[in-house]
Amino acid sequence: MLIRKSLGIKPAPAPKDKKWQEIALERMGIKPGICKCCGGKMKTIKSLPNMFRLKGRDPPLKIKSNEQWTII
């Protein structure tokens, strides 16, 4: 706020609590959950698992005194 005041700029508007569906309609012009063909409401019949999220990670590497990398 101090920087805005020194530059003579009005304070930033307070963020409005909007649902993600309203933001998608404003920014992209689409209505999530509404069929493009008939305008009817869509129903979720099955959810697919996220295949791209990593389930785990490797253990950390440990450096030995002779500078070789080994897995603990």
C-alpha cells in the first residue's frame, strides 16, 4: 500500500469471492457442467484417476567422503 501511495495509484480492489464456474464463464465464455449442444445439465458418471500425479519419491541421496553418490 505504501508503494501504491507513493506512485499515486488507487488501492487495489478487494478480491471478490467467486466460484470457479463464474470465473470460467467470464474469462473463457464457457459454462462448466452445461452441454454445448442442448444446454442441459451434465452429470458425472465416472471419475478418472490422476495418472500424472507422482505417488511417491525416491529417498534422498547421501554423499560419501570419496564423493560418490549412493542411495540410502
